[in-house]
Amino acid sequence: MEAPKVPPELRNVADFLRSGKSGMKTRVGVLVPIGKRVDYFKGKSAVKALLSPAYAKKKNVPKVTTEEEAIATLASILPFSFYARVRRGEPSGSSSSPKQLQVEQMQMFKPEEYYAWFYEGSQLTTYVGGIAMVAVMLAAVMFPLWPSTMRLGVWYLSIGVLGLIGLFIAIAIVRLIFYIITLIVASPGIWIFPKLFADVGVIESFIPLWEWDLPKEKKKKKKHADDKGKSKASAPGTPINGASTGAYIEEVDSSSASRPQSRSATVEDAKDDD
């Protein structure tokens, strides 16, 4: 009996889920009783991946717009053994060891269940990387047989690369020495090429030319109290700062003007409501 042929659109879905573009979280488990390590995922993570913008940009895949459509698409892949429903058990060794996975007899797709991968995904990148590695090793071994012009070109190229690396190290040392000097002479110190080690482009690394070593200001949180709240605080019997301090302003009767504090407001502590 021939195995069922996998529809191309379902294989594309499996390739998408197996790739890093899906953003699906996978873990490593031990498949019992054979003891083989496999990747597994939770159904809810796969549903979320099919509802992501990255999947919406894919071509030649089933259209998925709702969670029900995502569950139906993932359930239609089960008969082709790309993955299988498993029951997650205890760790295979210590508490940090991969957990044991047991394949369930009844296969269905539910977001709260776990599924083990039996499909490695597209191997094109692996094949291309292997061929490239073999080609580089052969080229290095056959270097003595290269034409003299090619060997001379490789030598000049290596010298240029080493020169760039040396120049970068020299700039880093000079900027550190200059910073130490300016830190002593003109505190808080000056950095030459302050973005040299920042995650920016090559040109942006050397702009600006110098910068003071000032501490970065922390973003202040916006206060909830505004001018309207402040005006309310001046009213009789209203809490200061929206009752956040647990204090109230109480006006004193003007009839008791003989006392020194009668013309001023007194702050009286009050218990919080909660």
C-alpha cells in the first residue's frame, strides 16, 4: 500500500513551522521507549504561528484567518506524520534533563496538547552549507597548486584584512587613553567616536567625532496628578494629591481668629479607605 502523497500546500505549512520564521517555541524531549531525542511543541504555539503576519505573507499555503481554521489546518497535517501527539512525562534524568515523551494512540490536534516533530524540514541549507565547506577545504589544500597571480591576490587580501583589524584595535586603544586623560583633566571625560562599539552601521560608528561621557537620563514616569487635581486639593475636606498621602486639608473657622493658626490651613492625617 502506497503512502499518501503529501499535498504541496501542507508541506509548505510544515516547512514554515519547522523554520525559524514562524517564531514557534520548541523544546527537546526524549521519545520513549527508544530514547531518541526529538523536538516538540505545544499546539497553542503552532496556532499562534499560523495567525502571525509572517504566515500571511507565505504563498501556496492554506488561508488561515481564525483560530478554528488554524486548528483545522494543523489537524489535516497529522495523517502525514510530520508530527504526532505525545504525552509529556517526567524528566529523563535530573530536573534539568529533557522530559520523556510518549506517543498517544489517538491522534488529534488540540491547542493544549503537545506534539513531537518527526520531520526535519527542508535540508537545502544543510546541503549547500556542506558543499561550501568541502569546497573551501579543497581550495585550502590545493593552495600550493594555485596560479601565482591568485596566490598573490590572496596574500594582499589577507594583509588588507589584518590591517583593518589592527587599525580598529589601535583606534580603540587611542580612544581609551584619550578618555582617561580627559577624565582627569576635564571631567566627566570625552569619548572619541562614541558609537564605535554601538549596534549601528559602519559610517554611523564614526559619527559624531566626539562626545562628553554624560550619564543617560532616565525616562521620568508621567505623573497622574495634573493642575485640575491640584485645584481640587485646595477644597475643604479633599485629600492632598488625590488621597495618595492619606492627609486632608481642613479650613479653620475664622471666628477663632484669636489663635495664631486660625488664618492658616492645618493638615490632618486620615486613615486610608482600604
